[in-house]
Amino acid sequence: MAVLCNGSATVPVRVRNISAHGALLEGDNLPPEHKTISLKRGSLASAGHVAWSSARQCGIRFSGTIDVAQWVDRAGPIGQQRIDATVADFRNGAKLDAGRLVRSRERDLGAVTGLGDQLLEVCERLAALPDMSVALAEELIRIEAVATRLAAIGRSSE
């Protein structure tokens, strides 16, 4: 999943295919051909334009070259791999492995803790910038509070 930005409008899209120079996207309310866009997924973003568009799909051409490996990282949201494996097991008629589910949950909680710690490190680096504005400092305090809660959630469940 990703978000296609078209001016002030954003549209959730499914990336069906991606290369270093473009992508095949699927979704509703896609922009028309030749429209300037930006494709975003997590912290990744790439500008480009719509090369072609149909009812529920469009092809986009990036303005530059992207690192495909970063864009197709299968880590996805925390817990998604566990969900995918459980659904696959269910469809294949396998019995659920409770031990595997517990181990997956423990890995997920460790990831939550790690994300919180990483956010706190980013906050510290941003706070140390010499040209910090009051507005940025206020937003940074909000981010730090979220990061602290995130890390605490992961640690409290360990």
C-alpha cells in the first residue's frame, strides 16, 4: 500500500508493480494522464507524473530513479507477517501453532520498543539543531511524547 499525492488530494493505492523508473498502481479516484504526482510509502517518496490512467489503474513515471529494494521491503506494518502466515495456515487447513504466535508477538513488541527508541533518538538530534524554531520545538515535544509511549508499550509487555 502507498499514497498517491496529487496537489492537495491524497489517494490510497495498491502498488501492483514497481521498477526503478515507474509503477503500476490500483485504486479509486486516480488522477488523469500527465498529472504531476508524488508517491509515498512510509518515509519514502518519489515525484513523477501519470503516464496513463484507466478506471482503477494508472501507470506513473518517476522523475528520477528509485531504489526498488527499499520500496518492496516486505516488513510492512508490525504484525503483518504474523497475520499473513496465520491466514495462509488457515487456508491450507493447518492447525495453529500457538508457540509461533507467541514468538511473533514477542518479536512485534521488541519492534515497537525499537521504533520508540529510534524516534527518541531522532527527537534528540532535532532538538540539538542550532536553528530550532518555537513551532518546531512544540511539535518535537509532541513527537517525543508519542515515542516515549510507544517505547513504554513495548517494554511493559515484555
